[in-house]
Amino acid sequence: MSQVLVARAYGWAYDAVVDGFEPYERLVDDIARLLDRAADRDEPSRVVSVLDVGCGTGTVARRLARRGYSVVGLDPVGHLAAVARRLSAGTPNVRFFHGDVARERVPGEGTFDAVVSVSGLYWHPAPRALLRACRRMLRPGGHAVVVTYARPPLVLETMGRMWAAAGPASAMRALRWLVPTAAFEMARRCERRYLTERDLTRALADAGFEVLQCRPAFLAGVSHLAWARAVQPRAEPEEQDVEAAALGGAPAGLGG
């Protein structure tokens, strides 16, 4: 199937899948609570500026904009950015652009209060470069929220975990997200990465972040959520092979 068609189908379907889906809305609530901490204490009335890296069809960006954040969404897939613009017509405080912050310089470097990346590390061909770019986009002391898959979103396995953690009703409701997501993953062509908390924490530290928290999130731990503050990188790109396909003793699962 054409990847353009996959992107378009994903774009038109995903909002319907997550709209009102309680676990997803809780995830956005968690992200928003963390972003509240990114406000400038010297200017408490100033609107928090957020860059959504790998924004997809804008599902997170729109929700944050409706909560009062000033949001810029950026996605390397032009068709997804176009869908995001169409779906966001009339939504204030949010703009969407086509671009890859890991591969090109984009306006606003060093000015954002916070960066959000939901599932970007999972598919991006250069995840370490992506994290370094996220740090560059932040103002001094800015923060990042990174959400990425901890394991494949397998239908039966995830339902079993949900059943054990929250009961049969929650497990059945999870099908609303699991089934279309599994179908999309089968159609999408990309290298997939699943990171442990240790993988994610180490990758963020190497990219110049102080990790403030890292924990399981969404549907009985399908993903991890990390909250981090921009500091300085441990090593510059020329000092380590950050784009190696296999990292040897480095974190498993974070090639590229």
C-alpha cells in the first residue's frame, strides 16, 4: 500500500479513535500537568510555548492548544502535517509545518519553553539526533516530555495486561485503540524501536537532558513517559557514533 495513502488514512481515522478515549486523554492530561511546570516563574502570566516534534495529525498539539499553550507542530511527513492543518482549522494557538528538526535547522531554535515528542523515537531513523535537536530547540532550562513505545502494542498481550491491571471492561475498551493501531503498524514501513526505561533515560542524558522522571504510561505500560530538563550534552556528535545501526554496549533498541 502507498505510504501516502497510509498516512492519509491514519490521519483521518486517528482522531476518531482517540477522541474521548479515556487512557489517551489521561496521557494528554499527564503531559499538560508536566508542561505547567515549564512556565517561567519570573513571568507567570506568559503563555508556555511548546514544540510538538513528530506531531503526526496534531492530536496532542490541538489538545494542548485548547488548554492555552502556544503550540507549533512539526512533522517530517508532509501529508501528516497537511492533515494536521486541515483538522486544526479554527483552533487557535496552534500551527503546523512540514520539517525534520533532526535533519534541518528550523526557526525558533533556543526559544521554546517545552518540547513534546510522542512516539517520535519509535520510528525516526536517527533517534539520537532527534533528541539532540529537541534540546537545541529549548530555551536555557527548558523541558521535554518524551513518550515512546516500551513494547509492541500487541492486541492479546495488551488486553491481558489491561485485564489484570484494571479489569475486563477496561481491557475491552482498549480494543478501540489497539485494533486500528495494530492494522496501521502492519501497513507502515519503518524501523521500530522499543525502549526500556533505562534505554530512554540514558539516551536523554546523552542528548543533554537531566531526566527528572521516567515511568510507564498508557494502556498498562505500552509506552514510557519521560520528563527532562535541558542541560548540556555529554558528548558532541563527532565524539561518539550516535547514528550507528548497532550500538554494542549502548542501550539496546536505540540504533540509528
